[in-house]
Amino acid sequence: MSVSKATEDTISVEKKSYGDAGIVSIIFSAIKKASVVGIVYFAGYMQWSVAWFIGPIVLFTNGKKSSDRKRTIAKAAALSSEKDVVLARLNDLPAWVFFPDVERAEWLNKIIKQVWPNVNHYVRSMVRDSIQPVLKKSLEKYKLHGFKFERIILGTVPFRIGGVKVYDKNVDRNEIVMDLDIFYAGDCDITFYLSGMKGGIRDFQLHGMLRVVMKPLITTIPLVGGLQVFFLNNPEIDFDLLGIADVLDMPGLSDILRRIVVETVASMMVLPNKFPIKLSDEVEAVELKAPEPEGVLRVHVVEARHLMKKDISVLGKGKSDPYAVITVGAQEFKTKVIDNSVDPKWDYWCEFQILESNGQQLYVHLWDKDDTGDDESLGRATIEISNIVKKGFDDMWVTLEQAKHGMVHLRLSWLTLSKNYEDLNSAIQETQMLRASNLNSALLTIFLDSAKNLPQARSSTKPDPYAVLKVGNNTQQTNVLMRTIHPVWEQGFTFLVANPENDSLFLSIMDQKTSTEIGNLIYKIKNIGNKANLVISKEPFALLKSGPESKVVLSMHLRILKKSKEDSAMQGDDPKAAEMNFVDWDAPSVSADGSQSSGGLIGKEKEDLRTVVEGAADSGSVEEVIEDSTASTINSVPASQDSDILLHRTPSITSSAGAAGLGRIQMTLRYSVQRQRLIVVVHKVMNIPIKDPSSLPDPYVKLYLLPERAKDTKRKTQVIKDNCNPIFDESFEYVLNPTELVMKQLEVTVGTQKQLFYSSSNILGQVIIDLGKLNLTQPYNTWFDLQPEIDHD
């Protein structure tokens, strides 16, 4: 029987049984409510304490939360049956179903099943050696001492790979890059001791995109020198706690434990952290363990507007106390809290090291600060970093996801890494011009190889050495090696440097047992500027406050942060010229059906527009001209988080009122296959007809997905007062899988909030866009002619 036939039979059976089930449900509900009323009456009659009710309710709610927690992992992908996978919910299907460049990996899953007992042994050793010390240290910050794993058994159900993607474009010929869609929902049995009490973990679940980089390729077996294994973004992790941990599995404490687990995984395997595996002695460890970043992403969180009101005041809903958390992989920054505002202005700068731009995302999550510690979400924005790398710079207003309304204003710059020390002056001038104290001009990569002939901190035994490295306000440290005076760490570290001319590297070697310093080094970073390609390779440095033969072996790479060519063109020395660069005077116009007409802006229209912009550059601000002249809007097209919009695809203004004479609307449509989202950017409406100069419309744009036209697909822009050429520049998203996209239409309605006396309707015009007929894997930016309102009856 086919899948569709089986589904139809199931639905028909459910319909037949619905009537009987409905009657039984009503009777049961009535009996239950009567019982509750009777119990309350009896309790009042007996004058029982309210504690007899509060206690059981708290325990029941906590137990219910633990037992009914939604599984964050798609079980369908963890099943071995093909039929079960297809019958599962559509959103839980593995990656190969939706992405044509992702291949099935059943053969690989069979191999994993075969070697799973050996994987159990390897993971047990890794957890005890690497994860347990980090968890112990993190829990001690919350006064939870003595953490130790007792038993680690992963069970008989192995993790599964939902799909494999091997990259054959834009990769180095000396490496192989592939992404694995990892699912784990096994029958693990993990027990531990915490503060002398025994607890356990069950139903551990994990889902994430794991990248495996095989490099360098060598000419001897095994042909690959090593592996770099890491998650592009934080994986989804969930689990239940048992035993004494049941007490901890409550709101607040359970959140702390889960956050510690996520942070521990992130510190080991989420970018910029990689888990290196050396496969051949021919390969230098520095190649695997101290990779140079691809570049630096500079983020300016400017402001937000029209956020949701979360605080409760005497008169009802008050405002919010918003702050933003900006995340890329394991790197996280947080803005200050703006009290009592739904239109906060942060003006906050931060910088992220990007090792893999392809596949990584920038997350901006807005929160309402609560004095109780239970902060509420105000929505979040997601931006594909690869799009920023292509453009070099972007200035965007992004509509918040998972929120009723709200937008956040971001400015993003991509900084490349230069080996020319002469670029330092321009980098420092750039940071001084931005007037942000936390910006940097260079990036320093350090590979700490080893130390030799360390002194003994104790007379009886050898030291347990570890190294602490500090540049500016950033401090990092190596693992602890036990009982040795010749430690070999082979660990890599990366630091952002404010000014190499002034900053220094401070390195201290400590003995864990006595907490005493057994050697240190101070190195001025500017000295690397004299080296070829700004590189120091495996050079021994004498340690101070140590023995005469004590040395530490280091490799260092210094790179200067340099704006990309695109960024320089958009944000050059002349900001007015940068505004003018947004306009392509001779761009071909694109009609709604996708056809092009040569010439772009024609004749006097082009000359008038050029005169307006050049006049603005000479006399003052282009923005003032934009605000004052609605017929000559020269704004840049704001890209949504997934768009790769070429600004010259369509003119930024139009002189036509459309085929129906109702005006035209400029929009950009794009579908993100990776995130399964339709992105709609409403730019502007022009040439709304004026029948009475004393009665101008208050236009807005409303969107619906057809054929359902359901309330949850409604999206609406802000209202622009008294304007026939409104500029919105707002983006909206719909979560759609590719099969749904081809069956949908987008209804775009331009309305007026103020009823016009000469019109019986507040609808100014509509356009219906058939999404299945457009190739939305690339940005589709064009003008659409508004048509008369469609009668939905």
C-alpha cells in the first residue's frame, strides 16, 4: 500500500471514530469538573490548610514537566525503517529528503552500527578525560562540588546520519569537507555523583550539523593527515535527570545544568573550537590544532523598534527592559539592558572570529530583563554569514522571528586577514573613527607546542603544569598535564588584538597542585611585525622566574584586520559617495514576469535622479533628500538575513502607476533552502493615485499565504501617514518546506488605515504572486503592478 493511501485510510478511520470519542470526552470532562468542585467544597468544609494543595500541585507540575518534555530530536531520523521515516511528520524527515545535494548515508549507518561497541569505549574514555574536568569546574561555580561520572554506557542504539553533503566547490584542493546531519536518541545509561549524592541521565538526545574536514591530503597511507571535527552551530541537546537529580530537575536548577552541558560541548566542538584528530606523523600538529580563521565579522547592534510589551504595569501592559544576545557558534556577546523601552538604542559593537563562513549563522536574540531571573523572549533574527562575506558590508533592518512584531537594526562588516603590517595604521584609524572601545585591529594565532626543563614546584614530586595565556582582557589556558617537567600541550589559541604596537602576550606556567607560578614570558606583539609574513614558527623562548634551561616553544601568526573591497567601496572616505554607489544608473528594469527592458532609468528620469543625488552629496545629507522627496527614493535595498540581493537588478524608483493605474510595489522574494524559509522584503510603494490633495492615504502592506489565507500567515507592515510613495523596507519570513512552497501563492494587499472619502474600501490595490512559477533560490527583486481588490466571496 502506498504512503498516501495509508494516510487516507488512517484519516477516514479517525473521522468515523470522532463522534463517539467526542461524546465520551464531554461526559468525562463534566464528571472531572464536578469532582474538582466537590473536593474544593469538602476542603473548605474541613478547614484544611492550603499547603495540602500547593505541595501536590508543585510536585505534579514538576513531574509532568519532566515526563512530558517535548523531544527536541526528530525520532524519524533515528529509525532504521524506510517506511517509518516516510510516515513520520514532514518536519522530522532527514536532510536528504529536502536538499538535492545531500546524499543518503544508509551504508554509513550500517558501518556505525557495526563499530558502535568500540565507539562506546572511545567515548567513555573521552568523557572521563576531557568532559568530566570541565563539568566539574563549571558546577563548582554554583557551589555544586564533587562531580564525578560513575558509569557511562551509550547503550545499543547508535547515532544516525540523516544525510551527507560533500563539498566540491570553493574548497582547497588539499582538503575534503563534508557535513553530516547527526541524530542521537539512544538508550544510554549514565550515572554520576554530585556532592556525595548519586544521580543519573536518561533519554539523552542530540541533533546538529557536524562538519568533518580531512586535511592535509598526503601521498602515504592513510592518505589523509588528520581530521577536524566540529559543529557549525550549537547542537540541540536535551536529557532527563534521575535519582537525586530529580530534585535538580526543576525550573531554574535544571536550566543551569543544561546550560553547563551545552557550554561544555561548545567549548570542545562548536566553532571556533574544533576537535582535532591526528592520523599521520607526517603532519605537523600546528596545521590541525591552530588553524587560521577565515576572517572576522564585525557586528554593530544599533537599535530595535516596535518590540513587544512584556512588563505588567498598574494600567495593564507596560513596556519592556530589552537587551540583545549576539551569538556565532560558541562565541557570545550581550548588550546592556535598556529600561522601560520598546524602541531601545544600544549602539553596541562586537567582533567574531569566523573559521568557516559557509554554513555558520549569526543569531541575535532579544530578551526582556526580569528581576526574578526568568527573562522573556522578544524574538530573534538569523543571518547567514556567507551572505555578508560575499557583500563585505550590509546595513539591514531585520524583522524578528518568533515574535508578534518588532525589528532590529544591524550593521555587519566582513574583515579579511592581511599579512602586510603596513595595513595596521588604516585598521587603527578605522576603530578610532567608529569610537568603540572594544574593537580590534589585528588577530593573533598562537600554537603552544611544549615546555622544557621546568623547575619542580615541590621537592618530592614533579609539577602538574598548565599554561595561562593573556592578551588584553582575554585569558585562555591549556590542559593540565600530570607529573612532568617536559609538558607537550600542542594546543592552539586565537586572540583579537586592539593595537599590536602597544599590546603584549603574557604567558604563565602554573603548577596545579600548589597554584604557584613556575615560569613566565612577556612578549611584545609588535616584534612579529619584523618577521616574514608576520609568522614565528616553533621558536624557543626562555622563561623568567624559572631555571636557566627552562624554555617554552611557541608558533605565532599575526594578521591585520582589513576591510574587504566591497566594504571599502560602500564605506569609503566619502560617505556621500558611498550612498551614491547603491544606484546603478543604467540597470535594466525587470518586470513582474521576469522580462527585462534595456536602458533602466530612461531620459529625463535618469538625469533628474542623478541631479538629486549629486546635489545631496554637495549640499548635505542624502538621507534628508530621501525623506523630503518621496519621488526620488535612493535608499539601498535592505537585504534580509538570507538574501544575496544585487542592488542593480531593478531601479529604485519608477515613474509608472502600473497597468491598472493604482501604483506599483517593489518587493524582493527569496527562498532559503537551508533554513526552509520564504523571505519577503517589502521595499516601497510608488505612485498611489491622488484624487483629492486634501485626503492623502495612510498606506500599509498586508501579506497572506494562499490558498488557506489563514490568520497565522498574516504579516503587516507599519503604517505610513499621509503618503502616496511610502517606504517600508521591512522583511518577513514564512517557514515552508520545498514541497509546500510550489503550491502557495502570496497575496499582497496595499491598504490605507484612514478611510478616503471618495472610496468605499480601504484597499488601494492587490497583487497575487504564484510562488511555484518563480525560481526563488536566487533573490527575485522587482516592481509589481497593483490590481483592483479581489472579491474573496
